[in-house]
Amino acid sequence: MGRTKLSSEKIEREKKIKKILKISILVLLLFFLILYFVVGIFYNNGNFSVTLDKNLYFDKGMIIYDDVNYKVYRSELYAKTPESFDNISYRWLPDNLHDSMGGTHNGDNYLAYTFYIENQGDLVNNYYYEVVIDDVIKNVDEAVRIRIYKNDGSYVTYAKKSAKGTAESGTVTFVSDEIIAREHVADFNPGDIHKYTVVMWIEGSDPECTDNILGGEFKAHLDFKSEFIDEKEKGSK
């Protein structure tokens, strides 16, 4: 009788352990499934987007668009993600990227997106923009390049500081770990239109472009804002 009771308790204990293991595995599977969809949704929206401060529209009459034949109020624009994103050289980029009339015009292993901001109001206004980093996986930002063309086709190429703490060749360093670029635009007259083209790629000549960033992700957006805050002046007060 004693042995039978012990065997019965052992069987029940094993059943409980198996049940707990099954539940734990199901919980883990559910967690990873949710994580998969969260990451998938996050990056399916594209690597780059443009947002407009609602005050610029409602108070100052500004709009953003990427189709010159479709000028309606939108608070956000999205660039389509390239099919592949392998490292390339800046020398491989076409010379006419800013000639696009608007929208996504990606090439092999780079993102290119052209859009506009227009003053449809009655007053001379100011605005500023920031290019903000939303997310980085596997330190891929170490080798990312962001080039911003404006109006006449002149451009600035931005990159994170090198491992030595200096600017990468031919680039302007990121404003901070979170902000790529910031610019204040004054005297934006009624009827004025500013054209921007943003190009994003992984620079193969960057010393930080190694196998360590394989499988990495990078997501950023450009904010058009109504108020300009000079961080230097702010810090001196």
C-alpha cells in the first residue's frame, strides 16, 4: 500500500510538472509571436517618414506632400522601404536624385524620398525641422549615411561620429545620439515651396561597417515643427 501511494504521488507530481512546462512553452510562444508582430508592424511602416506639426497647418497654413498633383493636408508621409539594404559606396549614388518630382524613388540598396512643404497661408512664417532617430538595432547607425537635398539640389550628408570621435570624411556629425540634423528656416513667404530629398544608405567604406551590423535595422523620421529652440541659447540661460 505504501509503495502504491508513493507511485501515485509521483505520477501526479510528474503530471503537474508536464502541465506547467506546457503552459510555460505556450506563454513563451505567445510572447515571441506578439514580439514578432510588434517588430513587423513597426518596420513595415518604412524606414523613413515625414510629419507635420498641426500648428503649422492650422495656424500658419502650411502643408506637406509628395505628389505635386495632390496637395491636401496630411500630418504624415511615408517612404517605401527598399527591397534590400546592403552596404554601398556613396560614389555609386546617381547624380540626379534631387530631380525626382516626388515620392519614393529608391535604387539598389538605398532609400530616396522627395517631398515638399508649402506655405499656403497669408503671412511670412518660420519653421524648423529635425531628423529624429526612432530605433536602432545592432548599432547599424554607426555606418548609416543620411543625405538631405534642399531646393536647388545642394545637400549635406550626415553621419555618426567615428570611433575616434571625429567627423566621418565628407559628412556633418549627428546633432546627438537621437537627433541626426536640425535646421531653422526663416522668411518662408506665402506661396513659397521648399523641396527636400532624403537619401539613406549603409556606407561600405565606413570602418564601422563590419559583420557586426549584419541584420541590423534603422528607422528615422523628419519632423516639421512650428517652434525653434536654440539649444545653445537654452543652455546658457
